[in-house]
Amino acid sequence: AHKTKFKTTGIWTMIGGIPNVGKSSIINSLRFQDPSLQSKAARIAPLPGCTRAISPIRISSSPSIYLMDSPGIMVPRIEKTEDGLKLAACGSIRDGIADPDMVCDYILFQLNKHENFEYTQLMKTPFKTDNVGLLLDEITKRFLFNTENDSKAKFIKHFRAGKLG
């Protein structure tokens, strides 16, 4: 009889995608469906780069299913400016790579384009605008920030958290 070198230990699947889109969060939500599991959850953070290595997470004991969590995969070069702004807006590339003014302007443009004016309530501005400078000035005043950089950070953070739509 032929002896196999490897023994099947269950179903193994790898989760892949760009940075900071929720790969680890999906794995954790599936893992918590099986209360009998004692394995560690995948580490998550709101910034790209939290997952540094490929690691198995057991999500089911019967049948035995493992998901391999992986670091985000990014194209080596972003050709289109708009693609870079989209990735920066949702936090898939590290803050500071794209100009925060441009990221805020892009978010505001998209919100207005889709007639989503929730930013006026959340940012406590009494008006709709397509002028990002005016919006950031208003946010700085309303929240008593020392610098406009704080306003940019707040606007981007609220967008990433889904509070602006």
C-alpha cells in the first residue's frame, strides 16, 4: 500500500485583497460563528499594515476550516490620480502619501456628486459647498481646532468610519 506523505487537515482558504478593506474583520466574524473554538482572533486596526504575515485562523471545528489571513496586496504603481485618491480616502494607503487637502476635496466632491449632504450635520456646517477650503475653515471654527490639519483629519476619519455616507 502506498503511504501518503501529507495528511489532509481540513479545508484551507486564503483571503486576499488591498490593504485596509476588512479581510481580518471578515475572518473574525466567521470565526465567532463557532462558539467551541478557542483559537486566537485575527488582529485588526484602522490603519493599513496591521497584518504583517500570513497566518491561519481556524473558523470552524466541524468540518475543520481554516482561513489564511494575509497582508494587503497593493499594485506597485498607481497610474491614475483618482485611483490614488480613492485608496487614500478609504485608508488603503498610508496617510501622508496623498495630500490630505486633495483627499478631503475628493471626498467632498464624491459626497456632493451623490447628493449626500450628511457632512453638513455631522461637521456642524450650516451650508452645502463644493469648496473644500471653505468647509475646512468652517470645521476648524466649529470644533475650535488649532489648525486646519485637525479638520482634515476629522473629515477623513469620519468618512472612513462611514459617518459621512
